[in-house]
Amino acid sequence: MGIFSRSSISRKSKDGMKIIATAFFGVTFGFLVGISFPSLSITKVSLPTKFLLSTDLSYIEEKGSAISTPESHKAWSSSKSNDSSSSDPIDKSKIWVPSNPRGAERLPPGIVAAESDFYLRRLWGLPHEDLTSQPRYLVTFTVGINQKENIDACVKKFSGNFTILLFHYDGRVTEWDEFEWSKNAIHISVRKQTKWWYAKRFLHPDIVARYDYIFIWDEDLGVEHFNAEEYIKLVKKHGLEISQPGLEPNKGLTWQMTKRRGDLEVHKITEEKPGWCSDPHLPPCAAFVEIMAPVFSRDAWRCVWHMIQNDLVHGWGLDFALRRCVEPAHEKIGVVDSQWIVHQTVPSLGSQGEATDGKAPWQGVRDRCKKEWTMFQSRMASAEKDYFKSLQVEGSSNSTATTI
């Protein structure tokens, strides 16, 4: 037994040495042969994709058949589906982006310019070099040439941080060139229109989106005690989204809310005549400014612009509805007392009317204002009624569907 074991071990040792020697020789020979031929780049070899795919898949399926489970089959099917979908070509001739602005769905989002501004640009050079400054605020005046001197005084109360926009209702524009500031102002001229007509057509929220605050003012305002930059500071300090300067109490006033208070920076609530206010937090006791000199934040103006009716040009009744655009309105609408103005009550708009039925031009304008107020109130009431009625119908439908 001992002799047999030793001879067996010796024989195995020799066999192992042969295997090692053979392997070494094979590797050496392969290396010498390999360096004797040019290198073969796999990128130069082109085989049908379907051939490679079918070969690989058949091999994988064969190897995995012994351990195939429902889960592994499902995973394989998903992988195969993904490979198939990723190989489908993208149709680059068609673009449809529902989140783009209406009408621009066929454009790639990166090229959509949804907003604009009133910044003046050059006709030469590079676009990014055009603007030496970008005003943060916008002030508009609806003007006639007879108020030229007063508007000049007003504009000088607004710093270079304001874009100046004049709406000309009398068609006379060139006469304003005597003022240096007029050369950099925006002038829009359409005869015999009101500031709310202009605002609806030229102050779309996407056009004025660059401006933090928008002043929409009449032409007959005295500004001796007003500074626009200080006004902005107070508006921000007190969180006012809709505001106006206090009015000098020596002049005839319609509403107590807009009367200047000498002992305050800002006030947001007042007391009116008995029976005028159904709620102390509602107009005209709170959440109220007049339409002669309103100032809107960017967000508030986006709402107000949509509320302005296209055919109601005088804006009467709008002051009572402004509260719908901010919440809580009695805290975000107010009057700035320490920066105040004087309403000079120049009846310039009345002269733009026509005499009809024996009435003076101003009387016809006044009658239209009153009619528009009634129409606006009626439209708002109807819109609210229809909205809440639709909610009841929708709630009823949902309840029925749940029962079924």
C-alpha cells in the first residue's frame, strides 16, 4: 500500500507540471502571434444589430431557464420593452408643450419670452449692452397739453428708478419735447380716451412684469408734499399691495378714507357717515382707495387688470372692488398720510365729450360714468352668483356619483 501511494503522488506531480508548462507555452505563443498582426478595432466591425440582440437574448434566456421565476420573467419583459422604446426615433419636427403660454405650445420652452417691459433699446451694438439702468417702478399719467406744466412738476418728484409713461388723450405729443425728461419717456397717443382704456390695452401684466409697483395717476394732482422714493419705502414698510397718497383735507373730499391724517404715516381704516359701512373692514371704511391716484404692487395689478372691463372706460365702481385682489384686504390696502397730494379737480376729461340732447359735453361724460358704475356692480354680482351656483351643481354631481 505504501509503494502504491507514493507512485500515485509522483505521477500527479508530473501531470501538473505538464499542464503549467503547456499553459505558459500557449500564452507566449499567443502573445507573439498577436504582436505580429495589426490591431483589430471593434469599432471597425459592423454586425447587424438584430443578430447581436437575438444572439445575446437567446443565450440569456437559455442560461436563465433553469432558474426562471415569474418575477425574473416580468423584469426581463420590462427591460426588453425599455430597450424597444429607447430605440424609437424622436420626431424632431413636432413640439407641443402644454405648460407654455396659450398659443406658444409649439415652441421649445427655452425660446418663449412671455414678458416684456418699457425699457428703451438702441438700434446698434449688442443687446446686453443696451441698458445702462433698469427702472424698478412705473408711473403713468393720462395727459392733455393744458396740464403740461403740472405734469412737469409731477415727473420731477419721481427718480430715475421710475419709467415715465404718458397717455395723450388730445393727440398733442411733440410739444412735450421741451422737457428733457420727455425724450426718455414713453408716449402713447390715442384721442379722447380715459386712463382705464389705456391701462387695459397697454398695461397688460406681462408687459409691466418687470416693475415692482405701478402708479396710474390723473393729470391734476399737486405733488409739493410728495416724494416717490419715500412713498415706496412706506408702502413696503406697512405691507400695502394697493395704496394711494393721502389727499389734502382742505379740498372737497368724497370719502373720509382717503383724507390725509397729519399724525400718521399710514392708515388703513376710518369711520364714515352712519349707514355707509355694513362692515368696518369693508369699503368705504377700509380696503378702499380712490381711482385718481392708485398705486399697485405687481401681483395686485395682475388681478386688477383682469377685473377691468374692456368696454367700461371710466373705472367707476372699481375702487369698491379692489379688495377682491388682495387678502386680507383691510390690511393690504391703505392710504399713505406722510406723503400726500392735492387733487386740483381740473375737469379736463369732461371737455373731451360731445354735446347731445341739449346737454353740455361734461354732462354726457358724467352720465356715462354713473351708468358704468351701475353696470359694473351688476356684472360683478352676476359673476359671483354664477360662480357659487356652479359650485353647488358640481357638489351635487359629486354627491350623486358617490351615491351611485
